[in-house]
Amino acid sequence: MKSGQRPPLEEVLSSKGRVKILKVLAEIGELYVSEISRRTGLNNTVTTRHLVFLVKAGLIAEKRFGKIRIFTFQDLDPGAQAIKKLIDFWESEQP
Amino acid sequence: MGNLPSVFKDESRLSIEYVPSQLPHREKELRLLEIFFASTLENPGGLSQRVQITGGIGTGKTALSKLFGSRVENTARGRGINLRYVHVNCRVNKSLFTILKRVLESLTVPFPQRGYSDEELLHSLLRYFDEKNCFLIIALDELESLIREEGSEPLYALTRVQEERLGLLQRFSLICIVRRPEVFKSLDESTVSTLLHNVIHLDGYSLPQLEDILNYRVQEAFRENAVRSETLRLIADVAGARGDARYAIEILWRAGKYADSEESKAVLPEHARKAAASIYPAVRRESLGYLGLHERLLLLAIARRLKQTEAAYITMGDVEEAYRIVCEEHGKEPRGHTKIWEFLQELEDIGVIVTKISDTGFRGKTTLMGLPEIPAAILEREVTRLLEAGE
């Protein structure tokens, strides 16, 4: 995937782990890696790999504050907005 | 069990955590705080403000600071300024790390709370505030505990961290709340010099002032006509000698409880008398509630030894011996002499024990420990109850 170019939707949504991460970040907004890992039940390496993918896809952003690194859901990105809508719809349908 | 009738309409209005929307007889001080922090609202980030609030127990320091905090947050919001107030009790959060942790939790800052030094965390927090354009007032309540535990370091870090950030906005302001300003004497000069400019001292409340405060709380917490005016006057009289509103409010609450337990429709002077007899200022909920396990064990040891010996004061040696026995009874490893000494200072600070230097009858000079006005048996009972409940 080249930077600045969105990957195909099926690629974004084809991984359970990525969807879990998107759900967590869409709800919370911003978090650090080990907390994302804890909430999704994925290990740190897998979490980091998915985060890198999602950053390149423009759906989340990485921010550094000194030594601390956090990941933020890109609320202003139209693609991220569309995914958030999908998540909200899907979650509201759950019993 | 059906709902029994109660004299209360909302007893949470008498809890220690509750901050009323008005503080009778502290209007001037509230205004003064607002004046000190006016520049924070007019020119956010231009200046890091530091204010000291001093005064005895129950003079309204905490309530004043918290009320100011909620008001300043509201005013800032109205002006589109992201200013937050975080109140930290240093008796509970005794290190810079736990203070920062409390700030992270209060403001839901998405930072890991482990793996970074205090300094790294502090710098990262400032950068995060830069990004969010957020300003923070941290109120450090019962600051004595932090100073005793960590000396000048935390205050130095909090005041100086911003000065190293040349050309950037000042993000933190501090309110330092202490009982006695002398505590600052133990700090190094460069730290003290930044803290001593703006001081608000709260004197104990007078009797009529206490009556006004009680009247206000009665309106908030009790059903109409549930508290007789003579009951209020009696409570004000009891608490008046100390000028301590918290003590007065606790008597009022307990009097209400006695009234309820007797299914009385009104809180009578007799209920207030019973309530006053059941609370000694030194064993109030907030005095003992914050104590750690070993401080409680030590207090139990002192109470027991004083009860057994029927002496007015006991020596440090006696205390240590009794403490070791109590530790053994509770299956805990006793702490060393230096730590015990620190615990004793803390217990004296909150007024639950008194110490004095021996004069005649002792070889050399030794520190003697006693209890202020509370019978040892009652203190023993209260501490045992706390230890058993594990509160």
C-alpha cells in the first residue's frame, strides 16, 4: 500500500484484529498501544502491525508526546467517519 | 423492609466530598482566588499562577478550592478556554507519580501509567496539553504529606518544568493547601520563593458564622422543620471552640441519624448531644479513613498501651514495643524505627495524637506520645473497627 492511497475496503475489513482496533478507537478516540492491545485481546506485535496499516490507510493517526506514543481515530477523515457510522449502526443492532 | 420516614431529604449534602454551591462567610476569599487567577482567563498561558491556602481543620480550605475550581472551569468554558481543575489529596497521593496519575485519570489523558519516569510523564503531559490547548489548575490538598514523603522535589518539578519550555505557553497553575504555612520552611529556597506570593489564610469560624453554615446545610439536607433552631445553636456551641465547620456538620449528620434511629420527626437537642458525645474531633471519618495499614496498627498500639498503663504519655520505646505486638497479632511485618517516626509525625499532623518532649522523670530527652481529648478505649474501638472492616 502506497502512502496516501487508501487500501481496498475488503483489505481493511478482512482482518478481525483491525476491526476490533477500529471499534475501540472509534469509541474511545485515542489510546496507547498496550491499552489497545489489552482491550482487543491481541498481542502487542499484532496490534502494532495493524496500527501501522491503519495509519497508512489514513483512518487513524500516530502522535508522539515526548517518549509516549498514542493512536487517534481520525474523526475528520471521510473514510474514518464512514467506518464509524458502520460500527455505530452495527453495535446498535446488537441485542 | 419498607422505607422508614427520615429527617433527611438528601444526606449526601452533609458528606465530606460534597461541595455546596455557596460557602457562607468565605465569599471574600473566593473572590480573592478569582482575582489571583483572573490572568489565567484573560491571558491563558501567559503566567503560571501559584496560590497558597492556609488554615486549620474545618475552616473551608478544601471546599473553597473545589468551589473555585468548578466555577473557574465554567467561566473558562463560556469563554472557549479549555481550562481544567484537578483536586488532589496528597494524603492519598503522596508522590509526584501518583499525583500525575490522578491528573491523567481525571482528565482521561490516554497515557500509559507505567514505564516512564515522573519527569518524562510531566513533559509528555505538557506536550499533550499543548496539542489540546488545555490549561490546568492542580490543587494539592494536605500538601504536608507530600512534602514529608518527597521533600521539595515534586513541587520543584511542577513549578520549574514550565520554565524550561522557553517560548511556550504556561500550562500548569498550582493551589497549595496546607494547615500550617511553616511546612514550607523545610523546602529549599528556590522552591519556596515561587510559592509564597499569593496567600489566602482562613481563620476558624466564629459561633454566629457556624450557625449560618449549619442553617444553610440544614436547608439542603433536611426536610422542612426537621431540625429545631435550638438544636442548631447547641451544635454551633459545641463546635464553636474549634471554629471547625466540618466537625459541626458531622455532628449535625450524626444527630440526624440518631433522630432517624429513634423514628423521631425532628432532630432534637438530645440527638445533638448524643452525636457530639459519640465523635471526638480526632476520630472523625476523614481523619482515620486516609490512614495506611501501618499507621492504623501504630495508632492501635498507642491506644492500647495508654489504656493498659493508664498513663498520660508513653515513650517512643513503649510505642515501638506495643506496635510490634500489634503487628504480630495482625500477621504483618513491623516497619523500622525511621518509618515509625514518620508515621507518628503524620498522626500528630492530623491531630489524632499529641507529642511532647520529656522533662523530669526521664533520663535524657525523649519524645512522649499521648492522645488529645479522646479516651484510649474509644480510639482503640474505632481503629479496630476500621482494621476489621478493611476500609
